[in-house]
Amino acid sequence: MQLSPAPVPATLLAPLLYISLVGCSISIVASLLTVLLQFYARKQSDSTTRIHMNLNSSVLLLNVAFLLSPVWAVPGSACTVLGATLHYMLLSCLTWMAIEGFNLYLLLGRVYNIYFRRYVLKLCAVGWGVPAFLVLLLLATNSSVYGPHRIPLSDSQRNGTDFQNMSICWVRNPGVHSVLVMGYGGLMSLFNLVVLVWALRVLRRLRVQEKPPGPRACRDTVTVLGLTVLLGTTWALAFFSFGVFLLPQLFLFTIFNSFYGFFLFLWFCSQRCRAEAEAEAEMEAFSSSQAMQ
């Protein structure tokens, strides 16, 4: 995802590719572990855990499709299918991030526990179905929108006048890229940024009458970082790929989002450790109360 078509300096290609390869590979392993752990505990899980599992699944498939996209970057049906698959997985991942934001709003904003029939099934229809509809519609109307996409690279040794090219299977049509990549991603990122700011205000209001001890402040910091990762707000960096922001944006976007699956795994581990610690504390309190009787 890049807002500006400006060429990338060729000298940065190797480090960016290395970061992407390492980050996506680690994220694939981390996402697979997270999905397996969540699937193993599916009988005890609630709707929120099932939403997390779908997000991790979309991140896993997105990383796999991204690593495969340069392999068949030649004209042909294989590249068309792979480009459409990569686009579909990106849209699904962005949609599930927005669903996480919507679910967070329901958890924090609803005063009463309102039951939605087949809640997760309906969310799955949105998270997987809407991106599938958009991609299939593009394939049905004009399949040439997908294929080898050439990424211009400037040669800094020749003052940027010489351009090399790297190809991946991706969206070739600039209009489709503007609307169904940057536009779609922009709406999802904006929605989650609004939800994140609102959630932080709600959490701050809940803490305002409490004494702020050190552990509480540390826990709140971890909560903020966890929400930032969960809602995928780092994907908004794609909209700073211009001018003086281009080079830092390339590295920050590559680092944060190639390791996104790994960050989700760390967040899952922290949530599980916190739940186990709270359950252990409740058991100790119950045992103490029973011993005093």
C-alpha cells in the first residue's frame, strides 16, 4: 500500500525486502500458532475470541499470499489469480480490523448486554463475504485489473534518472488501486482510529476516580499498546508515503505491518497470561474466604 507513485531508491530495496521476508515469515508462524491455540480453546471461547481467530487467519493468509506474489509475476492466469488472492486477503484483513473496532465499541459502549443472534456468523459474512464480492466483481467485469505490477525503483548512483523495476502480482489499474486499496484501507483505518481514541477516553473516565498506582498505570499502557495493535492503526502509515515522509514511512510501514502477526501473537499471550493470573487470584481469594469460615 502506497499513496504516492514515487519511485523507491534502489539502494533501499535489499533491506526492505529482507525486513519483509523475515517479518512475514515470523508472522506466518506466529499467526498459525495463535489460530491453533484459539481453535483448541474454541469450546470455551466467546464471540470476541472467535473474532480474534478470524483476524489472525486473515493475517496468516495475507502474509502467505504476499510472499508468493513475486514468484509468478509474469503475464498469465496464475499471476491474475494470485493478484486477486492478494487483494482479497488484504481487503479481508482490513475488514476484520474494522470488525474488531466495532466489537470493541459494543463491549465498551453498551450499557446493557444485548444479544445478537448468530453474531459471529453475520460478522464472518461481512469479513469474508464483502471482500470476496468486490474481488469477484472485478474479475467478472475486467480480469486484466490483476497481473504483474511493476514497482519503479530509482538508481541513486545516477541521480534518480535511471529506473529499474520489480514486479509482483497485484492490482494493475490505478483507479481500482485508488478506490479499493487506498480508499477502502483509508475508511477502515479512520474508523479504527476514531474507535481507539473513543476507547481511550472511556478507559480514562473509568480510571479518573481511582488512585493511579504504578502497576495500574503500567497495565493501562499495555492496554493502549494492545488496542493499537489489535485495531491495526499502523496501517494508516500508508497515507504518509510522500515527500520527506517517504523514506521513514517505507521502513516504519514495512517493520510494523510485516511483523503484525507476531504483534498479535504477543497480545494474545499477554491476554491469556492476564486471564490466568486473574483466575488464580480469584481462586486464592475464594480459598481464603472458605478457610476463614
